[in-house]
Amino acid sequence: MTPLDPARLRDVRMLITDVDGVLTDGRIQFDHSGNEVKSFHVHDAAGIVYWHRAGGLTGFLSGRRARVVADRAAELGVHEVRLGHLDKLPVFEEMLHSQGVEAEEVACIGDDLLDLPMLARAGVSIAPANARPEVRERVHLVTQCRGGEGAVREVVELLLRARGAWDRIVARGGRP
């Protein structure tokens, strides 16, 4: 892992995350009709909602295309959704430009080799506990949670604590 100045966490305006292996446990399943099925952890969803309420921006960037991901992103109000991109860095840059955000203001979560270029560019790079070793050793932070088991929520809480916003969310019982 590379060292992280805790002050950088306060400056994060946007959270961009890979999907498979970060928001999910990485398994890809298909139903009897051939539709892709994924499981998303409710804690991650709540974290994304809390991040939005605190004024944060979000993005999903995945190498795969799956309608269920687009549907989940729409349900959560994710600002940038880019699916089906194996070369993630140029798309990452487009997402930042679209939202008017600098790379230093982005926290990025990824778990596999395709994520390395965007992780290297982000101001704060993060991997879930079950990320590939080559990824874990190149990021600022490795979560305690595994992908699909609350890793995104863990990151959101860390970012909101750095901003001093987490205690207000807790005091309101997570309500708006």
C-alpha cells in the first residue's frame, strides 16, 4: 500500500467504484432466461445514499454490461454510470470532466487488474479486502470488508467521518 495523507479524505467530492468484486462478491450468475443476476449489499446502498445526502457525487465504472447494474444505479441516483468499458482510464477521465471534478478529489474503489490505471490516477485509491494482491499492494487503503459485503459502505463512512458529517447522519438515524 502507498501512504495516504488523511487530509486527502476530506477533499474527496466523488466516489467511483467498479462493480463486480466491489459492489458484488464478484460472482456472475444467470437466471433460467439468460439474464444476469447480481446481489448487492443493502449497507453499500445505504452508504451511497448517505454520501449523496452529504453532497457527494458517485459513479459506477465496469468492464461488463448488465441491465441489473444500470437499474440499481438508477434506483440509487448514481451520477455517472459507465458499463462495458475494459479500458477504464479514458472513461474515468470523461466521468471527472462531466462532473467538473479533479482526479485529486476522487476516491476510487477497484479489485482487479483492469482497475489499476484508474486507481493510480485517483486522489484516494481503495481496494476491498478480497481484491487481487497486485491491487491491494498498490492502493492507499484496503477495506476490512470484502467486495459485496459492505466495502463501499466502509469507505463512505470513512469519507463522511473525515468531513465531520457522519455524526449528523447517525444522530438522525440515517433519515434525511
